[in-house]
Amino acid sequence: MAQSTEQKLLSKIYGKGRGWAFSQKDFARLASRGATDIALHRLQAKGTIRRVMRGIYDYPRYSDLLETEMSPDIDQVAGAMARKFGWRIQPSGPAAQNLLGLSTQVPATYVYLSDGPDRSYDINGTTLTFKHTALKEAGFRYRESALIVQALKSRGADRIKPRTIAKIRKWLDPKLRERILTDTSTATGWVYAAVREICTEDGDG
């Protein structure tokens, strides 16, 4: 029996995992726009997915401790919007540091550099801002690459301490280390040296 549009969408959503944000465009290969819109509305009505803002949804993360849904993942929302509108984006340095856990201060505004127009959105009290700029390092294949490079550059060469390397190494999925090392090979010398240390040292002993 052929899968319904709702089942097709759920299969992709569950495959991406909790926290994933998306728009209708992310399902363009699975069904027509009309069928997708109907399925998204049904899934929202059931509480399976959540409408974050106009045209953007997420598969909510859940806090067992607080017994409630967690706020949307701003980086995921930014990525969903970039895919929807065809923008290339990069997190600004401060945003990247926060996403990697290098900064404990939760920013009220997340700024992303973009080759699209200047835009600002309110996401549950947090401001998501896109600033138009010429992206010098937009050729990374993996979003993890952009996050790491921007965070390191924002922190500065003199502030890259062993604990900084250790934090990023812990954040990065070990399965991605070789890919990130290759992906960032064109980064500035000292930045790439730090990436190489992150990706080639075990750090477990």
C-alpha cells in the first residue's frame, strides 16, 4: 500500500530527530505543495509538530525535567529559513560561540550573516536576525564547519585554550571529524590548526 503524504512527512521528520525545523520546501520531493500543506496542518493539529512562525515548523524537543516542550532551536530555525528562501548563511561569531557552548550567556539576539536581505524575526522572545553581507567563507559543506570556524575567529587566536579545544571536541560528533577537517582546509592558518587539533586528538585520556 502506498504511503500517505502524512506518513511520508513523518518518516522524514522522525529521521531528522527532535529539534529539527523545517518548511514546506523541505518536502518538495515527497508530495505536491497542496498535499504537503494539508499534512503539515494535520500534524500541527495533532501536536506532533509545532508552528514556530509563519511557514516554519519544528519537531519539538521535550524536557523530562521540566515536563514541557523546549523552546525552538534557533540554529535549526535559521537553517530552515535559509533552505526555504535559498539563502546562504553563517552564524556570527557570538552566535557560533553560544551554539558550541563556549559562551554561557544566552543571547537575546542571534545574528546570522546572509547573502539574502536584512531580516529580523521574533522567535518566542528571542530575536533572529539575518544581516546581508558578502560571505567570504560560505563554501563549507557542513554547518558544523561554519559554526566552528566562526566561533574560533570570534574568540581570537590568543584565546584558544586547551579547554576551548576540549569543549568543541566534545560538542562535535566524532563521526564528523574527518569530514570537518577536509571541509575546513581553506580556513585561515591558525584557525585550521585549531580545527586540526579538535579533529585529530582523542581527548578522552
